[in-house]
Amino acid sequence: MITLDHVTRRYQGFSALEDVTLTVADGEILVLIGASGSGKSTLLQLINRLQDPSSGTVRVDGEDIAGIAPEQLRRRMGYVIQGGGLFPHWTVARNIATVPRLLGWDRARIDARVTELLDLLRLDATRLRNAYPHMLSGGQQQRVGVARALAAGPSILLMDEPFGALDPVTRAELQAEIRRIHTETGCTIVFVTHDMDEALGLATRIAVIDRGRLVQLGTPLELLTRPATDQVAHFIGTTDRGLKLLAVQRVGDRVRPGETTPGEPVSAEISLSSALSAMVTRSQDRLPVSDPAGAPLGTIHLADLLGP
Amino acid sequence: MRRVQIPLLAVAAAALGLLPFLRHARNRLLSGQPIDSYVSFGLASPLWTVGFALGLGLLVLPLFRPGALTRWTSLLGAGIALAAAAAIGANAAAHLAAAGSPAARTSLGSGAWLFAATLLLLASDTARRLRFGLAGLVPVFAPLALLLALGTLAPLSLLREYAVQHDAFRAAFGQHVALVLGALGPALLIGVPLGVAAQRWAALRRVAFPVLNLIQTIPSIALFGLLIGPLAWLGTMIPGVSGIGTVPAILALVLYSLLPIVRNTVEGLDGVPRGVRTAARAMGMSPAQTFLQVDATLALPVLLSGLRVTAVQAVGLAAVSALIGAGGLGAIIFQGLFANALDLVILGALPVIALAVAADLVFRLLTAWSRAALGGAV
Amino acid sequence: MAFLTRRTVLGAATAAALAPRADAAAPVKVGSKLDTEAALLGTIVLQVLKAGGIPTESRLRLGPTKILRAAILSGDVDLYPEYTGNGAFFFNQESNPVWKNVTQGYDLVRRLDADANRLAWLPPAPANNTWGIAVNGDAATREKLSSMEDFARWAKAGGAKLVASAEFVESPAALPAFQAAYGFKLAADQLVILAGGDTAATERAAAEGISGVNAAMAYGTDGAIAALDLRLMDDIKHAQMVYEPSPVVRQAALDANPSIPGLLAPAFAALDGATLRTLNGRIAVDGQDVAAVASAWLKEKGLLK
């Protein structure tokens, strides 16, 4: 658990963060979103002491991090930046091994972990292990960056606009990877972005930061249905709001149980917008729904998409 | 390849045909009578003429049958032609000496030097097209080295000067190398930290570079002169420090070496991507670990490249320091200038050139190796 | 006994080892300028002193006059051969006519340097290495030239063409002094001016007739004169300052090694103009090794075993 308590960060007369209080629950994905220069990256960097607050306290698992040596703190957390920030003069394996080496793991354990992570990030271990970063594509470099952050098995993962420099297809792939890794490892993720769609797709909760202040903290659904200020509403975007609403809700929440319909079933886990897309594709106004295991659950109607 | 080789061969032929191959003088001071190649070849043993022809043949073979093997033999051919030409000169010199007085001197003429220079250019061009071209130094210079060792070239004026100056030459060579190394050490110890600091603090960078640039523009002799006074005064308090000799020479060399070292340190560190530094700190590397494992390692090739410039510059400047009593090969050059014995000047200048080329090669190799060790990332 | 603890014994031994030993003299640092004659004289000094049992350190060919003067004043060098006439420049007395007199000039510089700098000028060699004019041998024979008076006559007749350094032509003590004393003036087309003061170059030019020159700036003891078949014009009216080579020693080094004057005197006394020219010639023209020439001559004179 990460707690920021009335945290302010000022330098050279400029106020980057002003009286921010928020808590990141264990195992959730908290997305910090805001315009450029809003202070979201600064907030992230307060967590691993790349910056220190001018006033206020930051606590990790109850402990005031001001009392922990920065290097010790950072080796317990993963950090991913845009482009990966890979060390260009080290191989992929050596890059990933950075924190384990700092922690003094033995060779065998490091080698095994590198293989494990390359597999986790769906990278061809045999081919890429001894490659240098400049030989990899942007997407591959970012995957290695994530692998490197996860190397020592941290419970907290900090990500600073990691997918900003990638093309949309790769970005979508990597977002899916993060969701999968989050599910598999259960780590707490604090994710900074300026892309609302990315935020809506990934977040358990979203914190909207504007000019150094926390404007709203809530689930994607809350932000979409009850934006706290005009800025937030503007940030969410006025067009396609309906589609965004559909995107953050699951078929499983609206299914009519027991009802059967012919045709190939869709999973209860998919979003309402995917269901809408399927209906349009099949030219049907209802779809059969099954649970993740494949057992039939019920049906969803087009009208169900319009709200409870 | 033909574009370069043909004109160079033409120049070599012109050098042999039109310019004097040798000069023969009654004594060491006179400029002497020119002797053309035709006469020289005639005076020498036919064996060398055959060798010369063979060498030339191997040299031009790649023009007709290109390939790695003919290129290697071409290098060997250049070496043989060079050695044979020198031997012909020496042979002819021996004949002329037998006929004249003991003070008479025969030296290589402008034609011989130009011929040698074009041959070396041809060889370096060929070597560049080979994989381990650097090893080409061996076939090109080995035949000449062999003749030198055997004493075949002794009758030439240049070698006779060397015979007289033998010990002084050895001492001067050692002093020269000592001056260069003695300056590079302190220059690194001062320049690298200064560069690291200048890269970090813009205020220091703004002050340091103009000052260092100013120092570079001071002519070396003027700098030596400026240092005499303060150092002599310092010498009254600290034993071993004096206004003349090794101390001011090394001090001046260090000052001149600072600019390339500081500049390249800053450039190298500037070249480290910002995200990489942030990532290193975020991983939990201490400032020292970040600097050593990331910044310094990534900046190393650029620094080595700067050291190359520094070393070559120092070799040249060390020659001037003979004027303030620091010794080195410059002492031999100036002795030759004062005595108006040009072969003595050449005896001093050739090793300086060789040292400069060697320093350049060594650091090129080091830079390339360091780049490779970094996985080609820099 | 209490006071003979290990510490006191060790301390006393260390003090004894580190204390300067009055009986062991520091080596005498012998320097010289860059040119041939300077190196020859310096080598002669080194060999004579070494034979006399004095420890020496060679600093030959250190640099030009300015460097040597600074070195002996600061103690970097204990002894080097300097010319009596240069006293005029060290003490800013260029216009003093006393420098043209052999003995008076030497006495003056000896007194001045002893008083001001504690430097001792030992008795000089009877060889005048002053500026002179050397004429091409064929021209000299043809025009019957042997003295500066003859040269003046020839110059006024328009036959002479002199090659010299800028300093020689402009310095009041050099060519202007000759012209004033012998009543001639070289026209602009009778002069070829070189940038540096290299008499080897000027002498070679006069010998080979380069650019039509037939007379060269020369120094009195240059080795090339005879070898190049040049004739040095005799300065019968003593228009030039006298430059006799004399060993200049720091008084401190003399006090530590009082045998130095006795050792050097016979060697320097034997170095007259003709001898110096011959020896210089062997080095500069024949290219022999300085040390070999010096030791051969010293042995010939019985000053070296």
C-alpha cells in the first residue's frame, strides 16, 4: 500500500504538486492522468524518491520512505520509462539482470529468472538473450524494459508513460500484456499516461491531476458518469463518451441469465463495446453469452447496452 | 582502385625520372651535386635492380588480378621496392665514397624521398582494402628493417649521422617518449574530473572552455617563455622546479592537452541518453555505480578518441620543448638546423613522425575496441 | 643504560643518514648552448673535470644564450662556457668601447658578475669568436683580399655581395661598426638578408655562389671556413667586440671544488683561434663525434691520459 499524505513538491519557486493526498491499494492499477506538465510524473517519482516532497509524507506499507535509503527503496520497486531506458552497452539479459545483480543474486538464479521473464513478456529467449538494445524494435525494447522492472519480483511497479512512443497496434498489445502480468503477479501498479483511452482500459482507479492538484480519484465508470469538474469532463472527451462507457463495462454485468440464443457465444468478460461490435458484424440484436470456462450463461440484447 | 593507383604510380615514376635520386657533396655542409636514378642504379649492384623490379611487379599486380592475395603481395612488393631503392642508394654512396674524400657525404635526394612517399601512399591505400590492413605494416617495413639491421644502408649520409649520434639519439628518443607520457598522465588526472564537473555544472562549462581555448591559441614557444619567470620564482621555494628543462615542458604540454581531453569528456558524457541515467538511478544504482557503470563506460570511446588527438599533438609539441632544454628528438632537429646538416634534421624528424603515427594507430585501435566491447551501441 | 633505547639509536642513525655530508661534493652541472663550438667546449670541460676526479653532470645543448644565463643564475647549471663580449648585453653596456679590448673587456665582466651574481669568469681561451666577414676563396685570391681594409676597398668598387642575418645588418655592434671603422657602406643590392643567424647557411651560400653572393657573415672560429675555402677578413682596426670563450662558474661550485680553475686553465689556454677552427671543422664538416674529437685533442695535448 502506498500513501501520499498532504504532499507538496516545490522547486525554484514553481509548485509542481500542491497538497496531494491519495492512497494506492495493494494489487490495484492506479493510473495518474493529466496534461503535460500537470505533475503526474513528479507524483510518480515521489514514490521511489527520485524526488523528495517539500512537505508531507509518503508511506509505503506503513513506513515513511524518507527514512529509507533511496537505493534500497528503489531496488524493491520496478520502474519503466518511455522507450525502455535500456542500457545500450549491455545485452538484453544483462539489462534484465540489473537489479538482481545489485541485490547479489547468484548467477544460476539470475539466468533462470531472465529466461522466465523473457517468456513472460513473450520474447524469444534464445534469439534475443544476447542481443543489444539497438538491434530490437521499439516494442521489443519496451517489453525488455518491463521485464527488467519485474526482474527482482517487486510488489510495486511504477510506469511513466511507457507506451507513448509506440505505434497503436504495439501499444494495444503491450497494454494487454500489462493486464495479463497484473493478473498473474498481483503486483500494485502506478501508471502515468496522458492518454484517456489507455487509462480507461487499464485502470482499477484513475487519479486526475491538473496543475499540481488532485482533481478526481475514482473508477473509470465513476469518471465517465460523474466527472467532478469541467476539466475532467473535458479530459475524458465529449465525443465517443458513450462508446467509452460501453468499453469499461462487461457483458457479464448485463446478461439475461438462462435465456438461450443460437450462434457462437461471446465471453461474459468482454466489454459491452466488443459486444456491440459483434452484433453489428453478425447483424443480430442479441448474442449468446458463456462464462470463461465455456458454459452457457444467458443472452445479451442490444437494448441491454443502453443501461440498467 | 585504379583512380588512385594510376596517378600515384605516375608521380612515383616522375620522381625517379626527373628528380635527383642522390646528392653527393664534398662535405657535410654543402648541398652537393645531384645524381639521377639512372646513374645511381648503374653504380649499384645489379642484384638490387632485379629486386627493385620484382618489388614493383608485385606492387602493381592487383591492377591486373584483383584479390586479397595479390593485395598482400602488393604490400610486400612495396616493401621490397623501398628496401631495394634504399640499398641502391647505399651501394652508389659506397662507390662514390671510395672515389672521394672521407668527409664526402651522399644523401638521398628529393626524387628518392618522393618515390618513397608515393610508395607508402600506394601501400596504405591497398592496406585499407584488406581486413587486417594494420598488419600490412609488417610486409612494408620488414625488408627495410632487415637491411638496416644488416648494415647495408650504412654508407648513406643519414645513417652516418645516426652512427655518430647513436647515444644521443637513444637518449633523445627516450626523453621524447617520457615527455609525452609524463604529460598525458597529469592531463588525464586533471582533465577528466574537470570535464565531468563541467558537464554537470553549466556555469563551470561557460568558464572552462573559453579559458582552455585561449590557452590553445598561445604559440608553444611563447607559452614556454611565459612559464620561465613564474617557474623560476617557484623554484626558489620548491626544489626540483625550475624555469627550464622538463618541468616547464611538461607543464606546457599538460596545458595544451587539457582542451581535447575536457572537450571529449564533456561530449562523451553528453552523449549518454538522459533516460538511461534516470533508469539507472531508478533501478537503485548509487550515484557512483551509475557514473562508473553507465556514464563512464558509455563515454569511454569518445574520450579515447580525444586522447588520440592529445597524444599526437603532444608528440609534435614535445619536439619544440628542446628549445628550453627539455631534450627529446627536437634537440636533434635543432642541432641539425644550427649545423645546417639536413640529414640530422631528418634523423630527428622521422622518429617524431613515426611516433605520431604510432600514437594515432594505438588509440584508433583502442577506440575501435572499446566501441566493439560496448556492443556497437556508441 | 636508559637513554640507549631502540628509539634513540634508530633516531640517531636516521639523523646521521639524512644529514648533509660536508665531505661529499654535489656533482658539478656543466651546461652548454646548442651550437657546435659550445658543445665542444662543454665536452672538453666535462672530460677535463672528470679526469681530475670531480663528479660532473652533463647538461650540454640545453638551449640558446638566454636559457643558459637563466640556468646559471638560478643554479640549474653550475658551469657553462660563455663569451666575454656577451657581458655587454648581460649588463646593458653595449656602447662601452672597453669590450673591444681583449683584457679590459674580460676584467670588466669578471668584476661585474662576481659582484652582482657571485659568478666567476675563469681565464678565457685566446680565440676571438666575434663577428666577421668571410669571402669566397676564388674571389679573395683574385682580388687579393686579406683584411677588412681590402674588403672595404672592394666593396666601394662595387664587387662585394654579402649574405647576412637581419641582426648582423642592423645591430650597431655588427655591420654598422665595420662600416664606420673602415669607411664603406654596402648598397641595398650588395646585401642578401636571411631571417636567422645561421652562419653555416651564409658560409655555404658564399662558397657556392648562391644568389651571386661572394661574402658571408661568419664567426671567427667557425669550422666551415677552411673547409669551404673561404677567407676570413682580418679586423685590423678592432671594430668588433671581443668574444673569447671563458668558463663561467657559480662561486658556490668553485668553493666546493677549488681545483676547477687549475684543471681548466691549461685546456683553455691551448685553444687558440686556429685550433678551435680545426676542431670545429672536424665536427661540423667531417661530422665526427664531439666527444671523440675532444678526447683525441686532449690526449694529443697531454691533458688526458
